[in-house]
Amino acid sequence: MKISLVEYDAGNLPSVERALARQGVETERAATPDSIAAARALILPGVGHFGQLMRTLGSRGLFGPIRQAIGGGVPLLGICLGLQALFASSAEAPEDRGLGVLPGAVSALPVTAKLPHMGWNQLRQVRPSVLLEGIPTNAYFYFAHSYAARDAGASAIALCEHGVPFVAALEHQNLFAVQFHPEKSGDAGARVLANFVARAGADNRV
Amino acid sequence: MTLARRIIPCLDTDGERVVKGVQFFNLRDAGDPAALAARYNREGADELVVLDIAASRDHRPTFLETIRRVAAELAIPLTAGGGVGDVDEGRAILRSGADKLTVNTAALRRPELITDLAGEFGSQAVVLAIDAKRVGERCEAYVRGGRESSGRDAVDWAIEGTQRGAGEILLTSMDRDGTRSGFDLCLTATIAGRVTVPLIASGGADGPSDFLEVFEKGHADAALAASIFHDSVQGLRELKCFLHSQGVAVRLSG
């Protein structure tokens, strides 16, 4: 099954493609409303600014189709800014609306810690999950961000901490998201991507 | 849960091949960048830096191809730079597969460049590289691959650069570079204590105890070295096991 990567000039899209190609997973880029509507599994990569991302999705007509895909049960994995975009809003760009498929707002990490939160950190898994299945509890993942979701309710599957605890990974039905970069997180990251692909494949067989 | 201290091998290239000098000069060939990148990725490097130290405009396409070849080998972050003078050149580097870019000379000449790059790509993608050399009582930031002083105090420049949006500092001690006499702990600690972004210390690494010291006494978030890794004088795994045994948080598994 092909995984569609939402294309909107995200810097990490080629890295995600390479990481999936290494596992023999076929990908295609989805840059139009039609290609998103036709996708059977989506990855929303993300690096950069929340406002810029939301405005780009809006101007290219992708905002609605992504929401509809999620609503229609298409498995979606948000990465980094792609996780933040799922929320209603972000302190990084209060005037811009997020996809809003998860309630609440993304907030700034506290300035008491060195920012950006950049480097390899560990997770605290809070419940069994699809994404983190088979991941050792002491595994490290690569983070590079200054904003984070502090709360995702029952959707949170793992927390991390940098000054304050924040949501490192979440899943809710067909919605999956990680604040770290699995495509840059060595073997542990590769396993997270593989877990998503396996689940997306299973969903599409039913 | 602690942010791990990072160990970062650095590939200084002439655009195409890895080269190594002492205190920035007397360059010799040290191998193929993609082959070294694959090895470091496998051996547990936390990140990789690839620099074009010649940074001549003529062979920029060659360097971009080198970035592509290196990025293809990595499942870890890649930082690339050397001669980045404007936003378009920065974009070319990121599009070639780097996650972050370094700026140095052009930013000292036109500090707004940092603001422009951070605005376009985000602070997390902009690393301010500072080549510092002792001049009397202070350290000055050097430009053009260590050929001339900018006249700027390195500590002041680090502070200004981060205020302008750099998300990380790559601090190289020119006095220590290639000498294997240990990191400049004093300079590293001074800058680490004055900026609010992560700091990568570079220049002078010889053995495991140097890395331990630069983390404990220099308060560096990451440490970078080149020749000791290229020449297999120091194994990455052995280094990280040593740091772990000394109580430093490091990423041990792949």
C-alpha cells in the first residue's frame, strides 16, 4: 500500500521519504485536494512555523481535504509540526486556526529550559499503543521544537519533558502523531514508522 | 528523562572529499563523505555535520550533491554549511537533505542574515558557527575559514546571534582545532552560560576524558570532532560507553 505524504514545502519530506524507502514502503507526494482525497494513508510532515503551515494548507486548498480524510477514517501520522497542526490553535501563531481535530492549544515551552528543545530525549509511555509497540522504554528519539502540546487527554500515549511535561506521541482511532522526528531517530524511529505503516495496511485490508 | 549529550562527527570537505587540517590549514584527504557518513550512522553518532571549507561559488553544485549523498546514508540529523550568504543558498542546502544549516562569515558581515534565515526556516534550522581565536585577553570571531578576524568579540557575537534567531551555536576553538590538546573549556563554559540555545563545542578533542570535561566543566550540550573519528583513533561506541559509565546521559542504542 502506498503512503501519501502531504507536500507543502516541509523541509523534512525527503527525509521521511528516504526513511520509508529504506523499509521498502512505497510513497507518493500529495500536493492537491484530489490527491489527498484519494489517499489511503497520509503522513503530514512538518518543520517550521505553525502559522506558515496553516496558511499554506489553506491557500492550497488542503485544509478541508485533510480534515475530511481524518473524519473518513484514513490513517494519518503527523510529525513534529504535523502533530501541532492537529490542534485547534498554537501560541506560535494565535491568529491562525489549526486543523482542530484535537481540542486545545499548542503552547510555548518555558524559557527556563534551553530552547529549542533540540536533541535526543526519552519518552514516558503512559499506555500501550500501536505506534510505540516494541519500542524499549529507554529508547531515545530526536526532537527539534520550541512549542508543544501540554495536554492531549486520553489520546496521549507518551510524554517527554523539557522544563515541563509535554505530549511526545498520541493516537486516537485513525489519528497518530509524534512530536519527535522518527525519520531522524535511528532504529527506534524506523520502528515507529513501521508500526504506522503496518496499522495503515491493516486498516486498508478490512 | 534527560536530553542526551550529543556526539557529532564532522566532515570538513573541499566540496567533494573529506579533508583535515591542523588549525584550519595544511589540508589532507581523509576519505569519501558518504562512506564515512554511513559508518558514523551505524556506529551511533547522534548527528552529523558536513562543511564545505573551501566554500567557493564555482563548486557549490558539487557540495549540494555531496549533501544529497551524505543524507541518503543517514537516519540521524544532518547539519550542512560553508559559505551560506543568503536565504536562497540556505534553501538549496536544506532542499539537498540537510536538516539545519550553518552560517558564519556572511552573518558577521550582515547579521540580519540570521534573522532572515530563522524567519524562513525556523530557528531550529539555523546554527551559528563561530570560529574563535584568542587575541590578547579575549576571543575574536574569525571569518573566511579562519583567515581573518572580524574584530567581533566571540562571546558578544554568540549572544547577538542567538537574539537574532540562531537556534544553536557551533563553537570552534581555532587555537585547539586539530591539536588534540582538549576542548577550550573556559571559552565553552563562558558562552554556554551566556546563551539560551544549545551549544556544540568543537576543536581539540583527543580522548574520552576531553568529552567528559567539555560536558561537565564546559557545559556543552554536544561535542564535535573530526580527525579522531575519521582515523579510528576514537570509536564512537567506546566513547559513549565511557561517558555513560561516568554518569553522562548519552544515547547508547542505534
